[in-house]
Amino acid sequence: MATIDDYNNELNEVASRLATTAMTTVRGDGAARFVYAERAGRAIELSRAAEGWWVEFWSSEKVETDRTYVSCEDAIVASRSWLAENSA
């Protein structure tokens, strides 16, 4: 069984991987912690869910959509893609 420390380590790893794409931070406390990343008016919030990794995709300060990914890698790829759109 994963501990809160394990979860924090996972979130810190995700944040460091997204930091090459966007301004990234880990927010919240305990099991409610999540990664927040922002770039060019778009943002994501990424956290672990019972089904895998849950991502909210934000644009103009509102949630556009959300999705659960089975793997962390898939969640990171989708997050990078969302953050890169319209940033040129």
C-alpha cells in the first residue's frame, strides 16, 4: 500500500517532468495534494485517482474537460500537449 510520502514523491516527479513545459507546483495537503501547471492561459491539475491519474484541463479560468488516465505517463503526455496548444 502506498503511503502519503510515496504519493508526494510521485507528484514531485510529475511536477519536475512538467516543469520543462510550464510553470509547475505541487499544491494541497496529504492525500488531497495535486500538481498544478500553467502556460499561456492554459492550466492542468493532475492527481492520483482510484482508477489511475486524473487530469483537469483548464482554459480561461474554467475547466474545459477532465479525464482519467491508466498510466502516469499518459497523463503527463496529455498534460504537455494541452499546455503547449496555442502557446506559440
